[in-house]
Amino acid sequence: MSSRLETIPLDVLSHIVFFTVEPTPLTRLDPLRQLLLCSRTLYGLLSIRSRPELYARIFRVSFDLQGYRRRIGQHAMTSSRLAAELQSRRHVLRRIRLHQVIEEYLLADLWVIYLMLLETDALDEMHLHDAGVSKWMTDVLERYCQAADVFGDQVAALAITVASMVWSHIDISGFPAEDRNRILSVIQPFTTHAPLYLDENAVVSPNLSHGACIRTIHDGMTLSVPNLSLSSIFLTFTLKEVMPLQIPPHLPETRAEADAAGNNGPTKEDFLAVTATRTRLVADSFHHNQHGGSDTDLSRERRRPSRSAMHDEDFYRITHCLDFGAHSQELEAYLPGLLTGVWEGSYMVAPPPMPCSPAAHPFGIEGDRGFLCRRPIQFQLEEHLTFTPWLPLPIDPPEGFDRDVPRNFSSTVESSDGSSGKAYHYEPFQLSGVSKSGRNVRHALDVVITGETPRRFQSAWGAFKFTGRVRLSDGLITLTREPQNDGDNGSGTWVFQGYLRSRRTFVGRWNTLRATNEPGMGGIFSVCKTSE
């Protein structure tokens, strides 16, 4: 017996279905699925193949599109593509709700989740957290820890990255210590041995070389998996921060007591302040916004870029490998001004390398003992930009080049290399986003960084000066740290290299520079911007 619904005009039936299925963004598609099962005729009329525009309409009210449109373009938002994306996300969300970690679908599921997180302006995250994505990712990481060699480095890169974006500090604090340590033991080798950035001449483990730029097609774009090393470093700090830094009992209580006794170095008060500074997590900001913060917090949030815009540089980085010549000019892997401000965080010292069987880690990379210690680091940075027709400072300075040129940018905008007589014109970045000469900062040819340890931290943790540069092709940030005072010369010169994540955190690796061929110290770092 045919259904009366079959007699309703198709356009009217489509409207009925739309308002039945999607009165709110989080409504599931169960009513539509039940309707399709009523009769073969209705299935033929309302299937995704027959009515892609209906499913595209549902997608538009259910998920975020601003970031998707900004990156992919309006031309890509066809009904058939949005309908297929709706179907794909529905399958993934269903597996998350059912706590299903299926090896056959895992890589594709992680890609869908990761791209949703990069495109979210709140709706996509609402769907994921409503389905229970944080618990599902815990199951994924537990499964991965048990059989890492089965899943491979593509799954590793995506799983570690997604976990760092959906776990909150409350989630991580609730993990049993044994589970945290097991995750740390698996991801720690990636923090120091997986490639930090793409380089044509880089030599990496043969088991990791294919993971450096694994390509898949999404909306006609070639994508590479997120950086395995950066994600592992980021997650390592969030897991380690559950245990606060140990405060030596002999330290003075406050800075006033230390100054009165003529003592430099940290106080108990300084250690407590460092413990209060934690890595900023995407999930924490989402939950904070959903539950409502203070009026001041909400006002500050409205002035910030959209949530999807905060991930723009991360998205452009996965669309860009150094051999993608055709794409390089279309991408913005770094937005000038993001580094300007005060940054606080910590670094960890890696143990000296030791012989290890290649079988000790599933990807054949050298195993690690635990990091030796975690110590605070702070710096206040300024950016200096150059535009056409001026030439940027040489990337590889010739012999005789005055290397103090970048350090002389503090207040002036012009500097010259006394050795060659060449002049360089750099303008200090202004928070307005427009340079002193009226140029759009996005058109800068080069970004040079200068900075120092903020005065309030110098007595506790030492005074240092910083110079560096941003590689605009992929956003790689290189900072050189040198002691500011003669008494700190024993600290030597340190080099920090890394990338920004979600514009909130600067993570990467550091190492010391030595005049001899002797190996120096090194490790990993993570800092967050605390003020402009």
C-alpha cells in the first residue's frame, strides 16, 4: 500500500522534511531515515542522490561554513559536495556516539574530525562534543598505545593532533597516572626525532619519511597530515602540566624577601606563578564560551577573530609542502603581528642520546628516557616588517656581514650593514594592522623579531635578549637567545625553532650553540601569549 506522503508535491515534501529534521542544529537525521524506509517511492524521491539540494540545505544550518567558504571558495560549495559531506559527518558522529573505533574507518574518521575542528566557529565543535569526541579520542589513543605499529604514522599524526584539540584540562586531569604515562612513553620519541619542518635536504627515518607529506584530496586540494612532532610536543606539555613543578623548600617566600637578602633567582612565589600558567587548549576555550564567561571575557572574545580564523595558518600549513610551487603564493602560513607581545611557558631538557634497538619503537626511531627537567621561560617580542621596494636582510649572511643589524631595530626603522654599506628599511609592527607607511602587513616581504626577558621575570629566571625571523613560506619561527648580562654568559646561546598552533601557542625544539663539534643540550618548549 502506497503512502499518502507520495501524493504531496516534491518541493512541499522537501520543505516538510527539512523542518522536521532540522528544527535545531544538533537534531539528528533519524526522522529522515525513518521516512526513507516508509516506501521505495519515497526513498527514490528523497535519497541523497535524488535530492542533494535538500541535504545541502540541512548541512548549511547544521554546520559551520564561514571557514570552509573562506578557504575553499564559494565555487566549491555545490549541493552534491555539501550533501556528501553531511553524509560523511553523520557516519563519523554516529561511530563516536557508539564508541566505535574501527580500524578500517579510523584514518578517514580522524580526517573528518580534524577538518571540522579547523573549520569550526562553534557549531562543528558542538556536534563533536555532543557526540562524546573527547572520550572517543581517549579510546583511540588507548588502542593506539596497545598496537602503534598496526596504525602507522598517518593515524599517529592525526590522532595526537585531534586529541590535543578536543581534550580539556579537566579531561586530562581525570586520566589515571598510568594512562598518562603510557601515552607519554609512546609519543615522546616523536617530540625529538620526527621531522620538525619540511626541508628538501632533510634526512629522516625511512619509516617516517612518507609521513612528512602524506597527500590526500579534500575539495580538490592536496593536503598533508599535521606535523607529528609539533602535535606530540604540544600534547606532552599538556600531560606533564598535570604535575606542578616541585618547589625547592629552601627558597625565600617572596621577591621582597629575596631582594632584602640580596638573593637573585626564583622564589616560591615565582614557582607558584609559573605553575598557574598552563598550555591553552582549544577545548577549554570552547567549553568556557558555551557555559558563558564574565562580561569582560565575552567582550574580549567578540573582539577576537572567529574560531575558524584562529586555525587559518594551521590549515594553510597542511595544504603546503615546500615542493608545492604552484600553491605557495596563495597561502598565508603566518600573519604578521601574531608574535608581538609577552609569551610565558616552559622548556624541557632532553636526555643525551643513548644506543637503542630500532625495534624499541614501532616506527624504528630511537627511544628516549624521560625529559630531565621542566623550567620556565618568558620573552617579550616585537616584529619589524619590510616591504617593496626594499630588500630583506640576507637569509645566509655573507662573510663580513654585521650580525648586530637586527638587534639595532629597537626604535629605528632604518639600519645599515657597516660592512657592505647596504641599507635595510624595517618598520615596527603596529597593532592596527597597518604599517607606519600605510602598507597592509600581509604584504610584508620579511619579518624580523627582537625581544628580551620582561623586567619582572629577570631577577627570578635571568635576563636574555632575543633576535629571530619568520620563514613566511611555511611560518617557521627561529629565535636566538643570548644572555643580557655578563654574569649569565655561562648560559650560552640557545636557538628555538617552531610554529604557532591556533595562534595561541608557540611550540617546537631548542638547542644550544657550541663553538666546538661537541654535542650541546637540547629539548622542547611550549609558550603561550599572555598579553599584547
